[in-house]
Amino acid sequence: MPKLDLAAIPQTNATGYPAPFDAAVSGRWYRRLAPVAGLTRMGASHVTLLPGAYSSQRHWHREEDELLVMLTGEAVLIDDSGETPVGPGDVLAFPAGEANGHHLHNRSDAPCTFVAISAGAREGDSGEYSDIDMVFDADGYARKDGTRYDARRTP
């Protein structure tokens, strides 16, 4: 069925980030939409950020495009250009290979929700985190000197 029942899709705040980088996203709750819908060529998640939470560590992808559609509430987009308020109906796009570290921060006193969509070669994807000593690839996370963290990316 094309219409998804969000309430029937399990919600989690799981992350593959190693400590201490996992703490910033503990208030990020998401539902993976693509697997439930049978989509195999893109990722899609329905995300709720509680007050104070970040959507991720500030990052960019080499092989995956990202598109975000804000549904409810307010957040601040933080990227290499600075800070931009975003609200319902705003659409954000991040092309693969564009080294512009980005994430959302919910600085309001209420939750915000958005849909995050990704497309591209996840298996061969890699990228960097702008503000911390971490990079990622299909196998997980490493420090920028190549030393691996004992952590795997969450599917």
C-alpha cells in the first residue's frame, strides 16, 4: 500500500556513533520508511528532534545526495555558510560530493519533525565530520588519521 502508517513503524533513537559523539543525537528519534515501503534505491526516514537535539554530527557524503523536508516545528541548519532557521515547508538539499558539513539543531522548546531522504551508493559511501575527529565509510567510523573506532554505522 502506498500510504504508510507511521504509528505502525517502530521508532528508535539508535546510533552507531561512538562515545562521546553519540550524546548529541540521543534526542533524535526516527522511523526508517524505505524498508517498510519496499524502496531499495533510496533511504527515507521520518525524524523527530526533541528540544536540544542534533540531527547528526555535522557531516557530508561523497556518494549520497540528501534531501530534507521540514514538517513541523523549528530548527537551525548549521553548515559551512553559517546558521539558517528552518520551519514547516522548508526544503534543504545537499548534493553528494559537496564538502559542506551540515546538521540541524533543535534550539526550540518543542519537538520538530522532518523527512530525510537519501539516494546514491550507500555501500560505497564515505564522508567526513566537520567538527570532530571522525570520518565514515561503509565499514563504520575512523579517526581522521585512519585509526578505527569500535563502532558500526547504523543501517
